[in-house]
Amino acid sequence: MMGPSSLYSAVLVSLLLVHAPGSSCLQEGGKTAATATPSQTTPRTVKDSFDTIEVDLFENQKDSQFPGEYLAPLQKEIVKQLVNAKAFREVVMAGQAPTTPNARVLRLTGLITNYKPGSRAVRYMGLGGVGAAEIDSKVSFVDSSTTEALMSEDLRALLTGGAFGGKSEDAVKDYARQVVIKVRLMQNLRLPEPGEVRAPIVASSDSQVASSAPLQTTVPLTDKDWVGSEQKLNQEARDGYRLTGLTITGTHTAQAAMVRTNAIADAFEYKLLRTLLSSNLQKDISKLAAEGFRVSPDTLVVVGNNPVVVMEKSTPAFKSNYAYMLKETMRVSSGQKEAEKIQGEGYTLIGETEHGGMHILLFEKISPAS
């Protein structure tokens, strides 16, 4: 069984570029993008396809500062809250056998990438979130039967207080709550149909690529120098690298993961979008989509106090056209209803993050280029 660290290394070089559109929402009680064709049958979602979820023991990224003794309590808390949410028929901890016959098992894995305990004294003063504990991480859905990573999303959890200012340990409970919210919203993620073709982003072994160049590289991004961050990203792109995703590394920072591609055949350009309001982000995304850009996979995150997304343009042009819809909801149930409605219109849920107490859902619609 792959651990979270191994899983994320694999995701860097095989992250899915295309998600074909589709829809369905059911809650039980108890190189170049390939053109996608909507299924003629009822699309399968994570919720439809799995009745059991297995919660792994989350791992710590090196230098994350998250206390190792919190990991086991975190695993138990996530299990407890998933059971209470009745999101799946059965919830088990890693290593436990499901009691459901022929259970269809989804693994939930996590990697803590950044932790700041904050200041209990400042939280006690109730200064509007100042002094909040912060946990940044990547959480993933993995199909247990195939070990395929179905989704990998960044998550930031903040502990902003409590009746008496709160303790840093309480961030574990709040973080578990936000993990469960993420799970409930991402249960609407559409799964590929049998035989459906998807184009992965992979490292190139082309002989024309300099052998001394690493297959993978990372680019630090900061909202303190957004223009410079975009320039660094595009410099790596000019050197033959392609973006595979973002990982939050701090309140104001993120890390872009890139892999070397066949620079002779394809060239990529990136735009870093950052806005205060999600409505403005929708406008900026739509504008760039009309110019031939598409949203880069796994890049909808919050950096500082701003929702962020990275858009990518290919030369030669992508073989498909892309349209986007961004929705904000306060309640998880409303987000689930929005996902069902919008995916019924041919869009696919490709990202979710939280900003200012609101859930931001990003949907993509793919159509053949005219």
C-alpha cells in the first residue's frame, strides 16, 4: 500500500490533465489536452462508486512543524466526524477490514505541509482571527482496488478562537472538521467512464532534452512578489517544464511543482490569477479561457487572503475549448446541490477551497475546438 509521501511523488509526474464533464450527486445515509466526450449514460461520481472510506494515518512533510503526537488523534477524529456525517455507509481506519461484503473502498490520505501553532494569548483577546493556529496540507482520494489517485486538493485549516481563546491542540478537531467538509464536497467529483481516455502530464525522456536537467523541479511563489513569481514560473516553462500543481507552504507562500516535458513539441505559458473577490476571479478566468488558456490542474488555493488559480496556454494550441464556472456557498449542503445542478449542465467539478467562511467551487466544461 502506498503511503502519502509516495503517492504525492507519483502525482507530480502523472497528474491528470483532463477531467471529462458529467454530473450526479447522491448522499447515502448510513502535453496537450485530449478532447473529452460527455458520457451518454449517467456519470459516476465518487459518492456513487464507493460505499466505504478508509482513513489513513496522515503524514508530516519534512519541516512542517506539525507535532507528530497529534497524527493518531487526528486520524481518530476524522473517522469520528465522518461517521457522524454519514457520508459513507462505513468508515474504517487504515488496516481495518470493512464489515460490508464486497465493499468498494476509497482511501483518504493526507500530508501535512505547514503548521503554525499561533498564539493562544492573542486568540484569547478575540482580535478577529489574529493569532490563529494554521494547518496546511494535501488530502487525496485513492481507489483502494487500483491505487489510482482520484483527487488531490490543498486544504488550509485555521483555529481562530474558542470560549477562552482556544488551545493549539483544538486545531486538530477543527482541521478534522474541514477535512470532512472537503470530503463531502469532493464526493461530487466525477469518475472516468470505463475506457475513457485521459491525458497525463508526464516527464519526458526525449533524447533531445539535456540529460543534466532534472525531470522534476519546484518554483516558490509568494504574494509578496506576485509578478516575480509568475516570471520564475514562465522561465522554467521556457526551459521545458510544465506545471502539475500547487502546494501551500505558508500563509503567504506556495510551491509550484513542475516536470520536464518535450520542449521541442510543446511550449507553455502561465498566468497567476489572484483576486480579493471570487466574482472577479470568475471574470479573469473567463477572459483568459477566451484567449486559449485553461485552468492548470490542482491550482485553486488561497494564498494570503486571496483565492488563487494558475492558467496555462499551450503552443500549439490545446485541441479543446474550455469554459469555467465558479460558485460560492456558505453551507456544504448548498455546495452539493450546486455541484449536482452545474454538472448536469455538462461541467465537471475540478477544485474546491475555502475563503472567508465561503466554499469556492470551480467547474470546467470541455468542448471540441472549432
